[in-house]
Amino acid sequence: MAAERKIDTLDLTLPMTSDNDAADDDAHIGSVFGGQYRIDERLGAGGMGTVYRATQLSVGRSVAVKLIAGGVEKHPEHVQRFRREAEALAKLRHPNTVHLLDFGLTDEGRLYMVMELLSGHDLEHRLVEGPLELPQALSVMRQVAQSVSEAHALGIVHRDLKPSNIYLSQVEGGDTFVKVMDFGVAGFRHDEAHSALTVKGAVLGTAAYMSPEQAQGYQVDARADLYSLGVILFEMLAGRTPFQANSAISMLIAHVSEAPPRLAAIAPDLEDLEKVQALLDKLLAKAPEERPGSVTEVIALLDTLMFEIGASAGGPASIAPNAPKRRRRARTSRWLVGSVTLLALLTAGWFVWQPSAESLQLAAFTPQLSAAQQYAQQSWVRVERGFGKWFEPSVKSVTVASMPSGATVKLDDAELGATPYQLQVKGATTIQLDLAGHEPQDVTVDPRGEPNIVIKLVPLPPLRGAQ
């Protein structure tokens, strides 16, 4: 028997599906979609559709196939939302966003999408075990923010960020790589076709994670996602959402009219409470204009906080349940030992490193690599120099987006990929952006600067005599 759903996770975006719909979806096991995706196992189901483990027969690859729910396909607005999710994922290439592989129709005319198959579990499942430690929570939050940053740069607002849409994917070594999923109620900027799905007065999203403006049915922008990030961060640290209510309507009213509780009242033993509370105050502000101006600013605030508490910035992290608290004394000891070792190496003159175009090009990666490979390229690279084997400085991730997107990213005339593109850089360097019909532009990428760069390309003037 399924467990009763908590009121704070009630989804207001979709119609309820019947048991007959679920039985109908089970009947697809063993069938082949699109001539190449054999359905092997039912993994789970929600209001929008059923997710299966499948095999791509042409290459023998395991994938996830999401089939629109039988009840939902009778509602044109929800069919459009299913398409919207596929369209959003097709635009997104960030490693922290689940990747869309294909989209099509079954022989019966039902929509399906094919995505990468992830191993692990969602954040909601992890939170059943209890709160996360502060470094773990900040690592998860930063990875989610990186995914959202690319979406916002492309004019996409998620509008339904919540733990069940944040997947903790396991990679080699037991670490965890975050994947953001489910863009089914995403909003698209400057798109009349999609804007028609979001009418004033319609409440879309999940009650416990909605911004006040979203709870009131107002038009929302990227700052609504920042509020949701604040709710998720609060829950990761406190083990519960800021507001508790016995109905979805009461929950929405609380978002609009009640002040969120202080973290100290719920998790008094948490370290660095004042610094964390300052971040939560910004994210959970009732008025959108009182929140950070962008998710890029949130990433900067997270980086500052992680630096101050000695946490690792970004990348995979171990998300073990009920792990023992890390005390400041242990962090200080490790920092002291590392500093003394580094000082000894520098004094002896054994540590020599100079960045080059070749090393930068090796550090750059494309979204086609696995999460483990991407993380490995962010780690320190072991090289042989002089008297033995030493480590080069770690690289830093910088995402370069362009308006319009799709510009070719070049380094020393070598094509690396298309925007939005994520580089791993070791020092300030210059890349080129080239897009047909626009002036080529040089961009200096500095790991000490902003982690997300958006470049507006200048259109070329029309040819003389052109009509």
C-alpha cells in the first residue's frame, strides 16, 4: 500500500491519474517505442506520466523513457506541458541538468521522451533519512543553481523546483552528482505560444515550494526559482520545509503572509547559523525585488559561504544519511597541514606550473561526457615534472552563454562546442564566439570572475543593396 503523501508535497499542476491508467501503462512492458526503445521495467509514475527503464536496441544502451499518462493525454493543456518539458530539455546542455536524447510518438499516438538513465535517488528520498550536513547541502544547492543559471540565461524559468525534481546521481567513487529534472511547468520568456499556458490567476507548481507571487497566480520571473531554492536549502538543513499546513491552500497563504521561522529555532546545533540565515533571508524574501538579482548572484553568495566554512565549492559530494558532524577544529587541522605542505613545496622550488592553450583545451569538456568524466576533468591533473610527480592547480568551471545561443566556441581556431558551453579554466584566457550573421567576438574567461557569462552578440549590418 502506498504511503500517504505529505500535504507539503501536494502537486497543484496536474490532474489525478486513475488505477486503470497505471495498469494500462504496465501493459507497455516488452513493447518497442519508435522502432528502437524496448520497454523493460516500470521505474515510477507521477501525474504527468510513467517512467520506464528501456533499452535502445540500435546501440544496446540503457535509457529512461517517459510516457505521457493515459489520463493526461486527454487534456490538451497537459499535452502541451509534456511537449514544453521536451522543448526545454532540448535547449539545456548543462551537466547538472538531465539530458534529453529523443522525443516521439508511440504507435498509439502517445507522446514519449527519452532521457539519460540515472542511478541513485531523488533528494526527497534522501531527506527521509534526515537533514544534510551544511557542506553537503551547500554543494547540492550550488549544483542546482548551476543548472538553473543556464536555464535562466536561455529565458527558461523552472517554476517547480523541489526535492523530488533534484536527482542525486551516483558516480564512480561513491560521490553524488546533482541532476535537475522535470521542466513540465517551465515558463519561456518572450514566447507567446508558451505564455498562453500561463494565465493570470492560475496556480502552477507545488505548494510547499512556491514563491508568494506564484502562490497568488501572478506572472513570475526567474526570482520565483530563487525563492524555491531557499525553501529547498531550508529543508535540507532543518529536515522540514519552512511552513507546515494541513491543506495546500493554507500552505499557499503561509507563503504569502507568514514570516519563515528562524533556522536556529529548528536546527540550533547547526554550525555557522548566522551566515546561513543571512543567505536564507535573501532567498525567502516575500518581495521578488528583495531577493538576489539573479541565480549568478546566488552562486557567488554560496561560493563565499562555502569558502568561509571551508567547504568544497561545487562538483560531486558524498551525501550519506546521518553522517557525523564535521567540526571546525578538524577542518582547521586539515587546512594547516595542507598549507604547511604547500609552503614547503614552494620554498624548495619544486612546484612549477604555467598555463597553456593546450592544457586549457584538455580541461574544456562538452556535455556529451559522463558526469564522472566531467568531474574527473575538474580534479587536479597529475603530471611528471623535475624531481618527481606533483599536482597542477585545480581548474574552475565557467559557463559561457550567448544571445542568441548556438555560437561556436573557439580556442586558438580549434572548435570546442556551441553556447551555452562550460569550460574548465586554470587561468585567464581568451576564447572566440562565432555565429553566422553576427560579428565574431573575443571573450576573456577568468576563473576568478563570474562563474556564468552571458554575451550579447552584435548582428552584422545588412549587405549594401540588400532589400
